Amino acid sequence: MTKYILQRVIAMILTMIVVITVTFILMHAIPGGPFASEKNLPPQIKANIEAKYGLNKPLYQQYFDYWAGLLKGDLGPSYKYPGRTVNDLIGDGFPISAELGSYAILVMLLIGIPAGIISALRQYHWQDNVVMVFATLGVAVPGFVLATLLIYVFSSQLGILPAARWLSWQHKIMPTIALSAYNVSFIARLTRSSMLDVMSQDYIRTARAKGLSEAAVVIKHALKNSLIPIVTVLGPLIAAVLTGSFVIEKIFAIPGLGRQFVDSVSNRDYTTIMGVTIFYGAFLVIMNLIVDIVYVFIDPRIKLAD
Amino acid sequence: MRKKSLVVLLAVLMVISVAIAGCGGGSQPQQQTEQAQQTEKPKEIVIRYNLGAQPETIDPALNSAVDGANVILHTFEGLVNLDEHQQPVPGVAEKWDVSDDGLVWTFHLRNNAKWSDGQPVTAKDFAYAWKRALDPATGAEYAYQLYYIKNGQAFNEGNATADDLGIKVVDDYTIEVTLEAPTPYMLQIFAFPTLFPVRQDIVEKYGDKWAQQADSYIGNGAFKVTEMAYQDHITMLKNENYWNKDAIKPDKLIFTEIVDESTILASYENGEVDVIDTMPSEEIARMQNDPNSGFVLGANLGTYYIDFNNQKAPFNNPLVRKAFSLAIDRKAIVENVTKGGQLPADAFVGPGFPDADPTKQFHDVQGPFYDVTKANIEEAKKALADAGYPDGKGFPKVTYLYNESQGHQNIAQALQEMWKQNLGVEVELASQEWQVFQETRRRGDYDIARDGWLADYTDPMTMLDLFTSNSGNNNAQYKNPEYDALIDKAKKTNNEAERMQAMHDAQQLLLGQDWAIAPLYFYTDPYAAKPGLKGMIADPLGFKRFHFAYWENQ
């Protein structure tokens, strides 16, 4: 097990090196730069700014400079916000995205999984139909449409919830719903099909044949196994949700990391693009590793052999 | 049935434990609640304005955006201020003298002006700020706002030292500035945020970071920043050290940073902010018709226009450019497409710029270059026929380039239809991402492209300067030595009537003779302020000023 984890960590580091290098190349390959603006700058002023941030150096030199900073944990200065570092941007944005993401994950698990289970156990009954109608809607309606609709109904029309910003608990209701709707539906569908699959297994029949009550069959034998596919998707899902959603954060004016990421690309804020990509990438590979380790505990068939 | 519900209950419980395991430690609620905002003292004047995107910086030297300037105008003060009619009034300077040749300006500073930490504002603070903004190492984008100062450009380009600059500190309260050329609108420039003073000790202690945290952000303006929550809001309180604090009405300003247009409007209508200047354009008609919406269609100095590539066939022929410009129904575009209350453009310099006689406007003195109420089809067709393409026959395939945005796309489609209907010419449309678009357009790698320009100061020069042969913003690639000579003449003369005439002549060449570009509409500044808010200034450069704003019924 230790050896396995060690191997995975090495693979993760290699993955990150590739991610960093490819991002660096792609970012410099697209036209434009951090200091391009509609009002064209006199060439000398542009040169002054580029010299200030070392962008006049050859590209390979910039690449190695970046690594030198990165190994010290320094993600560099933001080009777009003079005086702020990328570490500052992530430090300010991530806690807020993570808070919103945590609420969304909680809603996703507390509603998605039970809904899926009910739906599977009452297959083709009205409960199933109701859940599946909502699950289809949740997957089909994009988050930004739902967000706009929520604002229209609860802020503009009813005036009972604030439309924007991230202040009190009232401010957090609509963003949480908008962010989790898709994933609740997705998890509900996944749980349902997984549960249905498990319920038709031989060992369930055996359990029933032993004379166990239906409750014992479901809880003791079915539930644990039906959760395995959920755990598989949870890793990347949690990473994605916690690091923030551009659309939801923009619509509700939430100062999170998701907005930073997309804005940095359109701003060509090179260091921010790199920093947030690295942060997100590292988060993702670590979540995947955790999922793989969790497997061992919930699925007896899996051994992390070498 | 009872068994089933038990199953469900247990399932829920189990899931909760999974949930807690799944996100333990991930949740770190960060409180940014402004308690003060909720529990205001009854008589405090608080104004909440939605600034838009988080300003990139609020350092006077480094800022080049309207949002940043909106904060700086409240937290700093220059030698002169602009009143609600854009006329210069004393700021830190009590009075000033100009030499007869218009080159040497001497400012006498008031001796009771103070920084927000209580230190006096002196001539040295201005000299330091200007040298810093021009210093190549500072990397200031708007350094060119100080190129009027003698050797300003040379120093910024590394061809002179700071000592060569035409800036002389005579004593603590007197500063003398020598210019490169007489500049009649120089007081407007002295009121521009790039020329505001900054504190040497603060900047040297904190570096660029000084303007990114409330503690070190020391200003000399009417307000001081007490809170900066990134991408959320900036809170300012009245600066008790400000020399003119008794004239300042608001006790507190909260500038929020909501960016989504629909959300901005929703939070305004829901009472979360008091003043907004961004809203979905499709809502503007509704707000205009609602007397309680607080909607105002303000002026904004700037023009939306299209570039013809003057160096590339077929648009290197003035007759073709004329035909394309005249075939546009500008009234239809503002009424049916943009719908934001814009004014159809009959010239490049719009209303709002004074002429030599300050009671008249530059725009009105010159008169329209064409009829904007309809497409001038006959004239357009004739021009196209004269150019060798009767009824559009044999006209090569050309493309209209714009940057990705619904608004620009709607205009592009309307133009495409007008050119097809009125000239019989097929124009293809292409869009590019903003940054890519800017590069393509600047290189001149297009046939027709959208463009727009907002004034930096209230003089026609800010517009007409664009089309000199070596201007970095001459995206139309227009080159006419006669035009260059007229602009040069206007820049050098000290005679106001002569200067304005040269600029009128230049515009006549640009539009009346060469048809270098096709102006579509003059920008407007649609904004909304809660009824009851008085004394707010929305100036045509896009700045909102709240120094003297108050609530009528408070």
C-alpha cells in the first residue's frame, strides 16, 4: 500500500510538470498579452511595463524563472492587479469558492443519494417518476439559466432574497441551489441505476432467501455496494465544485476563484493562469488519489497491490 | 409501508455520514459581512454605487480605467478639480498663473491641504508623483498623460533623466511646470487622476502593494478607504483631515463590484445598491418609461465607428468607403438594434466638446457630414458606381470583423443587411475573441472592422489625434499628410480660434473628403440613481462623483 501510494505520488508530480509546461506553452501561443488594451500603448510604454515584469526576457528564461519561484511556493505577481500576488488571489478566492462548494456538495449528497435510492426501490412507481422528472430537468437546465430564474423570482419579483454578493446566509441560498442542481440530478440518476444494478445481484437474492427483512437487505447488503460508483465520481466532482464556478460566481457577484480563473484567461494574466491551473490540477490529482484509497475500504474486491 | 420509510430514514442518516466524511475540512466560512452596513446610525449619509469589475489598481499612476479613476477621484485630489460643468476650479492649488507663451504654469498650493494621516500636502508630493508616473521603471500605462510636460516623453522613453523634466519645486507650496507646447486644455489634464499626488514614503515602503490594502492607502482626497474586499466592495469614510471636509456630504461610500448586467439591475431594483451604470440594454426602454426607475440617459464622450482598411483594396478607394458609409441607416441602428438611447453619429467628434467660443459646441459648429435619419441610398449607389461597381457588380468578397459580443454581433448583422439591400454587396461576418481581435485590427489584417473611442479629456484633440499617420490607435490605417499637418498645427498654436479651425479642417478631411471611417453612434451613459439622491455628478468622461451627494428626505 505504501509503495502504491508512493508510485502514485511520483506519477502525480510528473503529471503536474506536464500540465505546467503545456499550459505555459499554450498561454504564450495565443495572441494578445497581459498589457494589450484597446487604447494602443506607445511602444516604449509597453516595453517599460514588460521590462518591469520580466516579460522582455526570452521565453525559456521566463519558464525557468517561473519554476524557480514555484519551487519556493511563489506563484508570482499578478500582471493585471499590480501589487497583488497570485498567492493573494488564490488565498482570497479559494475559501469563498470552497465554502459555496461545500454547501453544494452537502445538498448534492443529502438530496441526490436518498432521491436515487427511493427512486430505485420504488422503480416505476410515482416516487420514481417524480424524482426522474426533476433529475432530468436538473441535468437539462443549465446553471446560469436556473440562476437567472432564481434571481428573477426571489429578488426581482418577490424581493425576499438578495440578488448579489456573499454576505449573510440569505445571500448563500440561491447560489447553492444553482450550483448544486445539476449535480444533485446527476448523483440521483447514478445512485438509482447503481442501486437497481445491485438489487438484481445474486447475493441480494441470497440475502432475501435467508429470510432477512427488506430493510436489512437494503442497508446491510445493497447500500454499501451501490455507493461505489458514486465515490468514483465524487473525487473530480468535489475538486470541480470546490474550486468554483465561473458562471455562478459571476451572476451572483461572489468573489471566488472560479471567476479569477476564467477572467485571467481573457486578461492574459499569465501568472494567474498558471497559478490557478496548478492549484486546480494539484487539487484534482489529490482528490483522485484519495478516491482510489477510499476504494480499498468500501470495496473488498479491490486491493492496492503493487 | 412502515418498513420502507425506515429504510429511507436510515439511508438518509448513512448518507449524512458519507457527506460529512466527504467534505470534512473543506468548509472554511469566511465572513465578509459588513455589520456597519446593516446597523447604520440614523443620520449617516451612505451611498452605495456599483463600480463594476474590481479595479485592477487604484494607484493614481498605474490606473488607466474608469472604475479605478472613480475610486481615485474620491480618495485623492489634484491641483485643480472639475466642477459639474467640467470647468476647472481650485483643488489643492488655491490659484495659478500662466506665462504669456502658455508654456510655464505656476501653481500656488493651499497650506491647509492634508493627507489622510494628517501630514501636509506639499509641492514635493506632486513632483514625486509625476516623476514616478513617468519613470520607465514604474511601467505606467497612462504615462502619456504627462507627455505634455517638458521632456516627459523623453524621460519615459529613457532618453532623458528625471532632472531634465519641466517640473520645479519652488518651495513647499509652489510648483512650476514647463510644458512642451502651449496646451489650452492643460487644466483638464491637471485634474486627471494620473497627475494626482502620491506619498513617497508610503510608496517606497510598500511598493506597488501600497494601493492594494486599506491601511497603506494614504490619500489627500475627500474620502479614505477603510475596507477593500476583493471582487466584492470598497468602503470609504469621509476623510476628517480633508481641507474642505465641511463641504463633503456623504459620511460613507460603499462601491460594490457586481459584474453581471442582469444581477446589477436586480440588486438595484431590490434595494441592495443605490446607483448603477450598467444594465441589460433590452431593459433600458422599460426603465426610460418608468418615472420611478431613477433612470437617466447621461452623456458620454465617445464614438462607436467602423474602420475601413484604407490601405487595402477595395477600401483603399474613397468612393467605396463613401458608398459603404452612406448606405448605413444610423437612426435604424440606434432605435432598433442598440436601443440604449445612443445618438446617431453625423460626425466623429460628438456633442459635449466646447469650441473656440465656449458657449458653442465643436460638434454644432461644424454641422452634419451626412443625413443620419435614413440611408442615403442614391448617393451611396452613385459613389459605388463611380468606383467601378454599378449595383455592386464585380465587388470582391469582403468581411466585417468584430469582437465576440451579442451587441457587436447585432450591429454587424444590421450593417450586413443594409449593405446588401442598399448597395447589392455581400459582406461576410467574422468574430474573434477580444484580445485576438485587437491584434488583428491593429495589424490592419481586415477589410472592415468595428471600433470605438472614448475621450480622455474634453477637447476634440482626444478624438482627432487618433488618425494621424503614426498614431498607435489608427486602426483604419488612414494616412494623409495634410491631416497630420493640421493636427500638428492645432497642437502647436496658442491661438484658440486657429486651433479649433485646424481641427474642424482635419475632421472635414477625415469624413468630408476621405471617408476614412464611418461613425455609427455617439455613446451615452445610461445610469440609474434611486429617487431622492441629489447632488451626484455624472460627468461625460464616465466618472461618477459623490462628494456633494445626499438624500433628499434624510
